[in-house]
Amino acid sequence: MANETQSAAPAASNDFVYRARQILRGPVLVGVIAALIAIVLSLYGMLTNPNATPLTVRSFLLVVLIAGGSWGLIAWAIATAAVEAGKDE
């Protein structure tokens, strides 16, 4: 019984990784990476200069939403346009 439970756990983990890799391909992956970079840089800037913005939960959420959302969406749109332009050839 113990071997069955141990072999089931890695299969579920591998299944999750496999599904994530299927979703995060091409333009979506570019958008996610750009969003993560924007969030990290924005949070770093917010933490190093506390005089510019108050350090509250709401300000953290706004940084994540505005910085990550806008840069992720823009990077995804540019990458999608590049892929579509490459298909026209």
C-alpha cells in the first residue's frame, strides 16, 4: 500500500507540470514572464522607496495588478502579433 501512494504523488505532480507546460507556450509564456519581471521590479521599487507610496496591502495589490497586468498584456499582444506575422510568410 505504501508504494501505491508514493507512486501516485509524483504522477499528479508530473501531470500538473505537463498541463502547465501545455498552457504556457509561445505568447502566453512571454506575457507571464514579462508580468513576473514587472511585478518584481515594481515591488522592489516600492520597498526601497517607502516615501513614495505607503506600504499597505492595497498598494501591494495595486502594484501587482497594474504593473503585472499591463506589462503582461502588452508583452503577450506583441508576441502574438509577431507569431501571426510569421505565419503570413
